[in-house]
Amino acid sequence: TGKLSGKVTSKETGEPLIGANVMVDGTPLGAATDLDGNYFILQVPPETYSVRFTMIGYQTLVMNDVRVSMDLTTTIDGALNESVVGLEEVVVQAERSMIQTDVTYSQANISSEEVEMLPVEEFEDVLSLQAGVVVTGGEIHVRGGRGGEISYMVDGITVTDPYNSGIAVEIENNAIQELQFISGTFNAEYGQAMSGIVNIVTKDGDYSDYSGNISSSMGDYYISKDLLFPQVDNANWNNISDLKANIEGPILPGRISFFVSGRQKRNDGYLYGERIFYPNSYLWSDTQNMFRIDSSVGLGNNYIPIDSLWLPAYYQDSLRSLIDTLRDQNAFDWVSMNWSKQTTYQAKVSWRVTPRIKLAYNRMYSDTKSQGYSHAYRWNPDGRPYSFNTRAGD
């Protein structure tokens, strides 16, 4: 969370106003000014707000687009006009200060609005756009450090994977309220990191209104006919698909809310192999002391070769000749050999116990499956190993 502070004065005299009310619109958070006209509001979730200044005998002042960032103090001063009769409120656009005086380290705060505007699909892509960050081989390097020297946090809880020092859970962009990236000289409150800190605050559901969003995209790899990339000249616009959705709203208006997001993406790749053999197509023959095609399995598409008349010494030559004939007839299926599929979801329930105390339960889950290309298996694509990765966090 962040902190909001400032001073409320009379616009005509410049004197501090004692007991003026300062409220954060859309939340139960607020404060009253002290004897010097100062106020502060703690535990403000990172977001963009409108701040309302009111006092009897003075015109109401509303400051729009006030950005509150995690672990930082946002200073907003208000100068109120005296009002003898009822006047309409004054609306002012807030401006960010050029220098953040309470920042003692190099950092970047990216809001959910900024993430939505960026042409990125993963939060790692957001990090790669920051100064001092280089991505090589899937690893993120900050200021020349190693890939395992970054500490990851979600809602203040460390989620660094102890096995590979990456992030242990999957976070989608539509679930991020604010992303804080610290790239050096961080405070003592952060540990187990040498290069940088990635601190992610996830969204709470709206406490008053229901809303949702769904988006989908699809595409394909396409080049003109090329022997090195067979089948890529056949357009299939469902080859790459990405479906994202989220919904939020109140369970108990003003007190309990929910936020649910999910994503399913699939990439069928652009490298194909022919299913000429199955992994168990060959069977050892003790009588002939050689490997033969198993008559109960056969070749691809369950084609059973009639090999009883083939001489053992020329068995492989006869088989190769048969396969070449069948390939010319396009008798075998083409199989994608570098595909990937991922399903993720997040569910969060937030309870405002008091204006200052909030309890939240956040469930994150991801399931990733993929197969990488291997030229040795281009005629036996089903024999390649699979890669599975299932992550869950509470």
C-alpha cells in the first residue's frame, strides 16, 4: 500500500485549516487535518483516485488523477476558497512532482492502465522494457547480474522459486494492479536478492459494481512453400490462439468482493514432422535376428506393410522404398513438433474488515504443456518427450 499526505490551507489567507475533511473517493479512507492543517492517510491501495477536500464555510475541492504507488508517499495539498453561499465544487487536475523525495533507490512503478497500453502479453515483457534489464535465453538480467538474483513478490509475499530462482506462480497482465520494479540499492526490508526486486500487487474486485472483460486473438505462421518448413504454406488461423477473460464485483456490497481472471493460450508451432513410425512400430525378431515392423502396430496411419516376401538382407531397403512411395502419395499425417499450451487462472476474495484492515485470499494456478522440436524424431514425432509444469499458490 501507499501513503497520502499534504496540507490544507485557505486560498485567500494561506492560513492552515483545522479539522478539514480529506476523503479518497470510492473508498472508506479519509482523515481530518490537525492544528497545522496537515493530514495523512495510510494503507491506501496503489491506484489512481480522486481526493475530496471539504470544510464548512469553504468550497469543496476535488483533485482528480491522484496516483498512489506502493511503498511511497504521495503529497497533495489543497487550497480552499471561502464560501458564504452554496457554490459548486472546484475540480482540479493533480500533477505528479518531478522528484519523489522518499525514494532512495532506482525504481519504476507501472500501473494497470500503463500495462494495458503496452504492446506486451506477459509481465516479463514489461520488465524487459525497463532501463538496465536484458533478457537472454529466457532469463532476466538486471544491471549485468545473473538470472537467479531477482526476488519476486506478490501482494507482499515472496514467491521466488527455490529451484530455479524464477517466479513460482504465473501472473497474467489483466490481474496486475501495480508492478514495482527496483533495480538497485534497495532497502533492508528486502532480502534474498542481489540484482533487483519485482513486487506485484494484484487487483481487488470492485466493492460496488460488477464488470468483466473478454478478449481473444488468433494467428498463424505463413511462408511460401519451402522444403525446410513443410506445411507452413497452408494457412490455419487457429494455429495460434489466445483467450483472456476476467470478472469482478461485490459479494457483500462495500465489504466483500471477488476478482477472477483466466487465460488459455495455444501455439501449434511452425515445425512439422511426418508420422511415418509410431514409437512401438519396430519389434525384435529372434528368428531373423533383426528389427521388423510389428504387424499389430504398423506404420503411420496404421498401414501394415506386407513384408513376408522381403529378404532379410534387404529388409530395410524394401521398407525405405515403400515409405518413399507412401510419402509421394502424402499418406502420412503431419504433426506439429514445437507446440505449447498453457491454462492459467486466478481467484481473489477481499474482505474489508474495517477501513484500515483488509483480509484477502488469493488462489493462483497454471498448467503448461509443451513439446520441443528434435530433428532426430521428424519421422517419429510421437516419440519425443513432453514437458509438464503445473504451479499453484495460495
